[in-house]
Amino acid sequence: MTCDMYEEQVSALIDNELNEEDAELLFRHLSACPSCRRSLRTVLDLRSDLKEQEPPLASMELDEKVLRRTAGEKRYVGNRKPMAMRVWKRRISIPMPIAAAITIVLIVGSVALSSLWTKTQTIYITTLPMVEVKGYFP
Amino acid sequence: MQALTDEQLVERIRIDQGRSFAQLYHRYKHRVYAYCYRLLRHPQNAEDATQETFIKVHRSLHQLEDAASLQTWIFSIARNEAFTILRRVRPTEELEKATEEIWDDDSPLERVVKQERSEIVQHCLSLLRPVYREILILREYEQLSYSEIARITGSTESAVKSALFKARKAIGRKVESILKGKDKQ
């Protein structure tokens, strides 16, 4: 392996991305190569120099912008898939719980309406051949 | 009270229909902003990229299959937003391909020679081509592993390893040459 290749290994070593076997080979080379040791020193210095600067911080205006926009967007973020259905000629997508609620309301509504239209009907059947019928038949 | 893990937080946002989204935003806002700022070198552009990142995260959270990978997912969205802005600023340039050309900008260095060593390093970082700069930022500031960086950048671990080595070597040499010039003054 050339020094250039070892230098690449040096970079991986400080990132903790080198396996034991490669690390051992590299350490053996470093003990004999001043140029690669200098390279190790350089990348370590670079790391500490990069960290010396204060990180830039997001402003409070950004908080306001993002949180206002996301709160304003009534997006469906749940993991339940919306139900696709056709209304007349348009295909619409609505969340499954809303679709279920609409279905229940329609069923309960139709039962309630039909009971308003039908009145009590009583039918007496006797042993006599006559049949008496009470109630309204439409 | 112990803070929620990313997985727990994503689950909570899904259950309460996004009402806990602010918690996710506050957890990641400074890191995403710093990443965009270091990549774009422009506060307003970094703010725009950060804002769009979180809007997209909010809209697409239901598409995230593995909640444990929330961090890399957010950074890959931020990366797309930052590169969209970079492409808008310099539409004709090929930005995302790692080439032998490491430096992005050959602006005069005289003005940084008088600065402190860490400031010179920062300046050199800002002169790297975006594709090298972002990998160094993700490694040094975000402390992401090679596999996480590869996932964010759509690259391979060996390409990340090689790009990091080239970027470090190039910055090391440039800083050294600036400091030598400084000593001669």
C-alpha cells in the first residue's frame, strides 16, 4: 500500500470507520512513516479548528414562519391511508375514519327517516275465514 | 421526564394528527439551519431552505417507513432544498458530482491571512465545491457515519470515505500554505 492509501485510512481512522485489522496495519505503518504521522496530525488539527467556531442558530422569525405554516396546513399526517372514492365523475380522497363516520351517519339517517314514514300496522288472523286488518296501508 | 426518541415522537405526531410537530421542529431546527447555512454560505438562503425542509417533513411524515431513520431523512430533504437553491444561483454548473476539482472558488485569500487559524479553516471550508463541503459538514458537525452520509447524499460508503480524505487533504494543504505566507509577512 502507498502512503496516499494509508492517508485515506488515516482519515477513516479518526472517523472510527476502520476495522480492527486495517487499523492495526495502519498503526504499524504510522510508527515507521513520519509523513503519514504528519497527515494524522493535520486531520486532527483540522477537526479541532472546525469545531472552534460557534454554530449558526436558526432565528425566532424562522420558528414563527414554519410553525404558522405547518399549523395552518390541515394536512393529514397520520399513517392511515386515505380512502379513494368516486363522487359523480370526480375522484376524491378522504381519510378512512371520516369515510366510516359518513357511512354510519347515512345508515342511521336512512333508518330514522324510514321509521317516520311507516305507522303501526296490526294484523289479526283468526280461525274464522274473515281477516280483520287495522292500520294504514299506502 | 425523559425525552422521546425519534420513533416515539414520529408515532405521537401520527396519532395526534401533527399537533406535536413543533417538538420535532425544535429538536432539529438548529442542526438543519446550520447545515444549510454552511452549505449555502448565505443566511437568507439557509433560512429559506430550512423552512421548506420542515414544510416538506410535515407534509410527508406519513410516507416515512422507518421512523428510526428520521434524522437521515430530514437531512436528505434539507440537502435537496439546499441544492435546489444552489442550482438556482448557479444554474449552469454541475454541482453534485464529485470530481478531481475540489475547490469551488478561487477568491483571493489575502483578506483571510490576517485572521485566526480557525477562521482560515472556516474560509477554506467555504471554498470547497458543495459536494465535498456537504460531506465534511455532515461528518465533522453532524457526526454522521459514512453509511448515513451515503444515504443522505445518494452515494456509497467508499465514495464518502474517498471524498472526505480528498477534502481534508485539500484544506490541510491550503491552510498550511496560507499560514506559511503569514509567517513570511
